[in-house]
Amino acid sequence: MDISSDNRNQTTQPKAIVIGAGVGGLAISIRLAIKGYDVKVFERNEGPGGKIGHVVKDGFVFDSGPSLFTEPQNIEELFSLAGEPIEEYFRYRKLPQSCRYFFENGKILNAYADQLAFSKEMETVLGEDPKIVLKYLSIAKNAYKNIGNIFLGHSLHKLKTWLGKGILSAIASTRTRYLTETFHEYNQKYFRSAEAVQIFDRFATYNGSNPFSAPAMLSMISNLEQNEGSYYPEGGMISISSALYALAIRKGVRFYFSTPVQEIVHSKGKVKGIVVKNNLVVADKVISNLDVYYAYRDLLKDESRAENILKRERSSSALIFYWGMKKEFPVLDLHNIFFSRNYEEEFQFIFQKKKIYSDPTIYVNITSKMEKGFCPEGKENWFVMINVPANEGQDWQSVQQVLKQSVINKLNRMMGEDISSCIETEHILDPSGIEERTLSHMGSLYGNSSNSLMSAFLRHPNFVPHIKGVFFTGGSVHPGGGIPLSLKSAKIVDGFC
């Protein structure tokens, strides 16, 4: 479609432009189309999805980005608003267990979706009091309900949030310990074993943070997996973006792929539109789903505000090995974690030293456990991810080889097999590649980290305070990174429009 000629087709219908077809961009395009906007989405890549994508190599198919699916109600809501039956676009099922945890001492723990079964497993494997486990999860559930739903589902930068319904309950539910203790300190006071503390400390990585410095408020994150449960989307994670894209098309949203935006145009404190291929495309609203740093630097041409964003600590990044394995491993599940011996030292390397740790925690995701077709019969598709520092110019080519050997040595030791001999094909994605492919500054997966008490309040708002009509969605702004929060950011922006 010719952009310039389409731009001359003037109507009284309000116009909205979305920059970026990631999950947040897709969600806000759907919401605005439902409200009656004429919506155009401009994406520099060849298709939708953002961080969600596929790697296909030698008969193996891998999810390339996010691999955990929680809070399906965020997607269900979009289809309900659109009046479309979700089952015609998207199917998923609840997992019987969220993760399988492996420790160097040989202990293996299954994190069952059923709370009683999980608490019993914690007792049997780790010697934890099941009543304490259930108490912890109950507190996390109440905190998420009373605090999380307010602070994650509304703008923290609007007075009406602080005067709105539920704010008093949120404040009343905020325990002093949430504000005075680190996440690790909080977990230590509930659990006896180092392994149990490590399991719950891990939830800080859901927003790329350090449990040894992040506030205890993050304890509510465990509610997502251990109370609400985790899910598997049929067809893999890419089915999420595919479903949202199909729904957007159904609602009349127009997409322009391989079409990078040059500038967001504004005058006298009000948005005018965007520049694409040297043409002005007018709009009443412009919503950027880019990393907010690039939105300011490249689109709003505001170097000063872009630099201010960099004053905040960036979240961790990842190094991912996509391994086609020539055999199946019955000991592994869909989601698997192999923990490091010294979790605190690992996070010191990531956030303080900005270096790669020699004994990393390893996450292995295997979608072929759930569906056939992702790899040849009798084989498995391994997505192997390690948390690493954000990209600050490290020699990632050298790091890849060193880290690969560390990962293989660790898996050989903990699984009692020669893993390297089973790798049939390989693809690698490091922080520099993440930065280049997704325009996530420094390759950080979640924008800024949450390693301080005020981190949530220091995230950039979902709007530009000095320019009327410009808004932000996605993981680099409030409420944070990951699929559920990106979808919530779109809902927040919808409330402004």
C-alpha cells in the first residue's frame, strides 16, 4: 500500500499510529481499532511479534524469545472486547507443573501446579514445612490481588490512580518487610533449605533483577506460577503473536512491515504524526512500542531525555543456545532449571562485575515435550538460556565459546551424560544480537532493572508528559517487561485514549 496516497484519504475517523508490532503494539492496535480508530502499525522487521519469533534450522524449530506463558486472561480480554471467539485463533492448556528444578547435590524438585502437591514435594525433597509453603503462597496471592493489580494495571504517574478505588487496600496490604528487606532476605525467613530459598529467589529474574538487592515486594511474582499456574500455547509461543496479529487484521488494523519510522512529529506540545519514507503520515495518537531509549533518541530526537533513561540500571540480558539434540531425555520436562552452586556470586558477576559467571544457572525449555513437529522423531529442540550482563561491548564471540563449555560441563555433571555428543545443530543468540534484532538497548530484556525500592516508580510512564498524544507500550516502560506486563501496558495506554 502506498503510504502517501493513503495519507490523503481524509476521514473524520480518529487516526492512531503504532510503531512496532511486538506484543504491546499488537495489543494496543486491537484496543484502539475496537474503539473506532483508524489504526496503522509500522514495523521495521518483516513480520509481527517483536521478541517472540522462531528459529528454524536443520529440521528443528525453536521459540526464539520468551518461553513462559502466564496470565492468559490478558489475551482472553482482547478477544472478549473484540467479540471474537478466542478458540478460533488461539488454544492453550494449563501445565501440571511449572518447572523441574535440578541442584548440584542431586536433588530434583517438581514444582507442581497443585498447591498441596507442591507443598508436599517441598517437604519430601527439601524438608520444608508444607504449612509454611502454603502460607507464603497465600501471602503472595493476596499481595498480587491487592497491590499488584493496582500498581501493575494502572499508571503510577496519574493522580487518579492514587485517588482511585483500591488504593487504600493496596497500601494496607503493603507489609513493612516489602519495603525494608531484599527479596533474598525475605525468602530466607520463610524457608529452611538453601534450595527452597534459591527456587523463590529465582522469581526476581522474571524482570531481569537481582534477588540480593531487589525489594521483597517481588515475592508476589511467585503467585503467577505457583498459584495461577503456567500454560502452554499450542504451536509454541509464536502462536501468541500470530493470534493477536490475526485479530488485529480482523478488526481492520493495517500493517506496514519492513517500514521503519524516521521521526515522531510534534509541534507546540501536540503530536502531528510520523515521518516514513520521507512522507508525513498524520495521526491524532502515536503509540511507540520501541525501547523508550530509542524512541527518545531516534524518533523524538531528544538526546537529553534519552541520556536520562540510561542513568537507571539496565536489566540483565541473555545468551541463548538453540540446540537440536539427536536423542530424547526423559528426565527433562518442558521447563527446567539447573541452579548454580553460589547464586549470590552469580548475580554479583551479572550486575556488579558485568562479567560471565563460570557456574551459571541454566534454563532449558523443550517444546517438543508438548507437541510433535518441532523436530524430527526421537529428537528434541533445546532452548538453553543463561542470564548474562547487558551488552557493554563485551567480546561476545569469545564469551559464547567459554560459556558453551561451562554449560556443557555443568549439564554433563548434573545429568550424568555427554551432552556435547548429542548436539546435532546449533544456533546462538547473544546480547548484541538481541539488541540488533529487537532494538532493546544494550540487549537488556526488561528495560531497567528492579534492583531498588523505587524502581517501579522510576520506570518511564506510558505517556510523554510534554507532548500530548504520544504514548509508550512494551517492556521498557511501566509496568515492566515480559508478555503479561506488555499486555497490561497496552491496557493502560488504552485508558488514556
